[in-house]
Amino acid sequence: MVELCKTILIKVSFDKHLFKKELNKALSWIKDSSELQSFKDWCILEFGHIYPSIIIKAFRKAKANI
């Protein structure tokens, strides 16, 4: 599932609103904390230079929900 989420994020990364929506959707599916950390690292590496605030906020919210 995480690989599918990565593919989707790459495809929607051109649009800030779509990226935020799909990132939040992906985070709602990930329940394992180690998988969440791995996904966070990947997001920061791939999109941290484009959407740093979106990524930080989304993962803070996701961590609070685990």
C-alpha cells in the first residue's frame, strides 16, 4: 500500500492541494509506526524542498492519531 501511495504522490506533486489531500489519505492508511517513519523520510527526501510545511503538519497529525 505504501508503494501505491508513493506513486500517487509523485503523480500529483505538481499541485499543492492534490498533494496535501493524497498525503493525508495515505497517512490515514498507515498504522505501523516504523512504516510511518520510513514513509516520512521518503516524503522529506522527495518533496521536502517543495512542500515542507505540508509534510510536517501532516505527519504531526498522523503521529497524534497512532
